[in-house]
Amino acid sequence: MPVLKDILYKVALKAVSGDTNIAIESIQFDSRKIAPGAVFIALKGEKSDGHDFIDKAISLGAVAILVEELPVSRSENITWLQVEDSHLALGILADHFYGHASSKIKLIGITGTNGKTTCATLLYKLFTALGYSCGLISTIENIIGTQVLTTNYTTPDAIALNFLLSQMVDAGCEYCFMEVSSHAIVQRRIAGLQFAGGVFTNITHDHLDFHKTFDGYIKAKKAFFDALDRHAFALVNADDRNGMVMLQNTAAHKKTYAMSTMADFKGRLIENQFSGMLMNVDELEVWFRLVGSFNASNILAVYGTAMLLEQDKLGVLTILSRLTGAEGRFEYVMGPGKIIGIVDYAHTPDALINVLNTIRDIRKGSEKIITIIGCGGDRDKSKRPEMARAAFELSDKVIFTADNPRTEDPEVILEEMKAGLGLTQLRKVLIIADRRAAIRTACQLATDGDIILLAGKGHEKYQEIEGVRYPFDDRDELTNEFKNLDI
């Protein structure tokens, strides 16, 4: 059982009172999970302050309390620990409590606006096929070896994250491939972790509700690379002008990949079809089952990572050529009359543009592109008109609908999307708030060979309305509507 003074190693303490030579049963930042022998870390959050729940934590058996602000009245039977940043301290405590799990596994973090899930998933599938036992921490699912766990966040909190990594170590995993969100970086959820490598995919308009400015968003991503040590590698997309920014202050071994500029790992898209694409990767031509220039870049990131992890080039490319991507990423469903339905998670302007440009590049003639798109509630509002413009400019017909409205009025979200278009442009747009009805309408509008893009939710199996998650799967909904068509 860990001793408090041991797990406090490297925590910058401002003040200490009480005994630190005590056994610790658990560490918690949620007072509802406190049991006797726990350390309670009081975190200041966006909606609540852990300092308000100190008395509750003590009543449930906490033996030590870590705070940023010491209360005026303090129990003498409790060990009090004051720090400048309790989020940072939590990450370090969790790393110590779970036996430095990240140092016992090759942990690779993938960050960027788009492509994180695809890259992490492909790396997990690739290294598993290469014969390694692996872990995956992603938006869609967490996996320990072959055990699949559900997930609610792109990057778990520091305690859950270190616990997951310790389980992977116990299960004999040699690698873990992990999505690293900008929120997790800023909120110090990855503090204390030892990464063997970091990968940067790209950075575009997203999460400005949280980061406030695009510069703040860039700095959040960059902080991940700044923290890598000299034993790690930093692999960045040189096609993105911010790729080199990520490398400016890192001590890690610096490498690049690119489709259109000079780089350490170079690729070129030769042929693109709905069934796959032909690429030149480091002078070898390979057919892959994934589709689109954005996925060509993702494949290159995965290939570069594998090379930096000293895998065999031909073996890696052979396995990559057989793999499919992550669930809800450019998944297509065949309908009657050769109508093609595509389900994609695209929920940023850049991701939507990438998917629509891919469809436009692949279509052979006069097939219409019908796009169904919405924007999530309680998220970055500034991207709503941009999403609307992207859909309008690259589609033949557009249906604005609800995504996950969460606590917002769907009609208000739709009005904010419409603000991105002029009155004449809106003539090409249908407004149908009910997502199921929007999908049904798109299917009824489609004729032989047309392409329906159902964007925004991808792998999600729910629609969140007023705090309730109702069952809703875009792929199933599209499949069911295709069955009802009489073509």
C-alpha cells in the first residue's frame, strides 16, 4: 500500500501540516467516491469547486486533503497539503499511486484537431497484427489487449488514465496508443505520464469555446510536445503550417511526415476510389482500404510512427494495406439504385471540407451530393456558420438538422448555422430539426448513384437532448431508411 510521503515525490508543496507517513488506500477528486484511507484532491473546475466538498470528504474517511486554498478552520486529525495547481498535483499523485505505469509501457500520444481516432485505432490494429499486446485509449473505446471498455471522454481523467495504464501493464501490454485532447493537456490530465512518442496530425478551427482564441488552442497542443523528453520522438505533419511550431521547444527526437512538402516520411496519393486508394509511401506503391487525402495523411502518420518504433517497413505496409479505419469515419452504406450513404464524424469545418472534397474527387459524373449536417450544443458556436458554408459550397443539396443539442434549443443552433448563408443561398437548404426525419428526407431526395453524407456524429450511438442520451445510430438510421426506399 503506498505511503503518502512517497506519492508526494515531485509535487511542489507550498505548505504541509500533519503526518505524511501514512498509508493511502486511494486518491480521489470526486468526494462521492471517498472511502476510509483516501486522499481527496480539491480541484477547481468550470462548474464546481472541490474545495466546497472538503467536509464531505472528511466525513467519508479521507485522511489527507490536497488544496490550492487552505480552509481557515482545519481538523487536526487530517493531513493538509497546499499546492499552486491541484490539477498538476493530481497527475503526479496518480502516476506515483499506480506505480509509474506509463514508464513500463511504450505510450504514444496522438494529438490534433482531426485524425486522432483514426491514427490511434490504426496503430492499435497494426501493432496487434504485428504480434504485440497493445492498449488503446480513444474517443470510441478503450482496449486492454483484447478487452474492450466503453469510454465517455477522448482522454480520461488522471486517475482513470493511470489506472487504465496500470491494467495494461498487468495484462502484459507492450504498447499503448492514446488520443490526447487539448482539454486534457490544459486540464493536466496527462501530467506525470512518460510518453515514448507524440504525433501531431493537424490543427483547425475547433474548441474555441474552451480555448477562447486559436492561438490558445495552438499553445495547448504545443504544450504536449514541449513536455516530451529527449528519449521520446515528436512526429508532426509538415503539411500543416503549425506542425513545425509543435517542434520549436521540444527536447524530443524531431521527425516529420507530409504529402505535399519535404519530410522524413513522404507520401503521395495516386488514385482515390470509394473502395480504397493507391498511395506511394516512401517510394513503394500500396493499395489501402481507407479513402481520401485526409486518410492518406493519417496512414503516413501511422507508418512514420511504426518506423520510429523500429518496425519492418514491408511488414508494416502489408498489414496497413488490409486495415479498415475507426468506426464512424468515412463508413459507407450501399442503398438501392446504387445510392451511397457515407457516415462520418466530421464536426469541424476542416473535417467537413476534407470529406466533401474527397467525395467530389471520387464521384464519376453528375451524381448529387446531399449533405445532412448539424452542430453540437454547448460547444464552440463560432464554427456553426462556417460548417453551414462548407456544406453549402461543396454539396448539391444540404439539410440542416440537429446533432447533439445537449442543453441548447435546436432551433437556435439552426438559426446560427443559417447565419453563415445569404437568403438566396438558403434556397438550396432544407431545415429539418428532427435528425431521423432529415435522414428520411435525404433518402427520398436521392436518385440513382447519388451520395448522401451524414456528418457530425459518426460512431456515436446516442443523441443527447437536455441531459438525456437517447439511442440513435446514424449508420442504423441510414440503413433502415434505405430499406424503406422503393427504387
